Amino acid sequence: MSLDVPADLLARAERGPVEDADFVDCVRASLPYAWEVVSRVATAAPDRPDGFADHEVPPPSEAERGQLLRALASDAIRGGLERHFGVKLAFQNCHRVAAFVPSAVDSDRYRAFISPRGQLLNQSPELRDC
């Protein structure tokens, strides 16, 4: 299961739409490692001249790797994180997370990061099992 949804939030969701802030709080509590990684790159990106920050350190365990996969593979979770932090997230190799400020999404760096070539160049033997 991706998220540990509190009973009151589940009840509200059953009745209708929920606020983004409530959803993001659920993500933060359920996927703490993913939250930490995304928070770090999202906070750093606006301070960089190119509006880009990334995290390349492999997770300490498969549990943390799973958190990243769940957070970034889910359109709802990824979208919630992007709206919360005001960035565009990109993802490679089961652990390389990048954040781009909105103005950097039309950059050569962003296009290179999300390209098939960028994915291929980010491969190495130690990462092929992820």
C-alpha cells in the first residue's frame, strides 16, 4: 500500500474531494524518506542559477527505494508534491530525483534529463538491479 490514510481523511475522500494540503500531509507521514528527498531538491532548486537540483544517492534500503517509486510513479502523489513545492519533478534509475523550477522546465537541461539519452547515460552496472 502506498499511503497510510487516516480514517478521517478516508471518510472525507469517500464524501468528495479533499484539500491538497490534507493529501500532502498524508504523503509526508506515509512516505517520510521520499518526502525528505523531494523536499531537499525542491528547496534547493530555486537557489541554483539553473533552477535545477538533484539527489543521486541510492536509498539505504529497498523500503526507502519503494517509497521513492510509489511517490514518483503515482500521478496523484507526484502532482501533489509538485503543487506543494512549486517545482516539476523528474526521476531516473529508481532513485535519482530532480526538481526544476517552472522557468527551467523549458531548458535544455530539463529536456536532457528526461530524454532517453539521459536515462541511458545514467546507467551503471551497480544500478541495473533497481
